[in-house]
Amino acid sequence: MNSLETARPYVLSIFRIVVGLLFACHGAAKLFGVLGGEAVPVGVWPQWYAGIIEFVGGGLVLLGLATRIAALICSGEMAYAYFVVHQPQALWPLQNEGELAAVYSWSFLLIAVLGPRVWALDTLLGRARKRAPART
């Protein structure tokens, strides 16, 4: 059991990296028409703005930079997508095709609560600040 506890921060970092990468890919597909996606014209509500949040927010989460706030914004975007786009079609995610939005929303909320963990720029920058001598 001890080895599982030792692995926890690393597994959570990998989880954050994978979720951030996949989300950034969704944004890239919307913004640039890559990865099998179709580019959304600039300024189209809400798809283009969602693409910005997905690309930038996913990239920040991937890198572990401003992780908590980026993850919270991404979680909110996916909650909005679920309740505005999917939920009016049917009650259950299996019926309204909102499973991915729900999973992303809860995944980003988990990342926002737990923080970036060990393999993150936030963590690296925090360590660098602690080592820097205090200026008087």
C-alpha cells in the first residue's frame, strides 16, 4: 500500500497532463481546423470562445501553470456546455451525448482542488521562489 501512496503525486500529475493535452486538442480543432476538426469562424458564440478556453486552458493545465484557476475555468466551461447544449435534449448523459462534457467538467474540478502536483511549472516556480534569498 505504501508504494501506491508514493506513486499518487506522479499519477495525478500524469492525469493532469493527459486531460490538459486532450482538452487543448479540442480547442486546436475548433480554432485551427486541425485533428479532424472544422475551424469555427472568429467570434462565433459560444464555439469560438469555447475553443479559446479549451486551447489556452488545456495548455495551461498541461504545463501546470496557473493550474487551479485554469482548471476551474475549464470545468465551468464544460458544465456550461453540459447544461446548455446537452441536458435540454434529455436527462441522462447517455441519452443527451453529454458524457464527455460531464467527465471533463468533473476532471477539471478535481485538478482545481488537488492542484498541479509534482511535474508542473507551478511547482517548479514555487520551489525556485523558496530558494531565492529574500530582498530587504
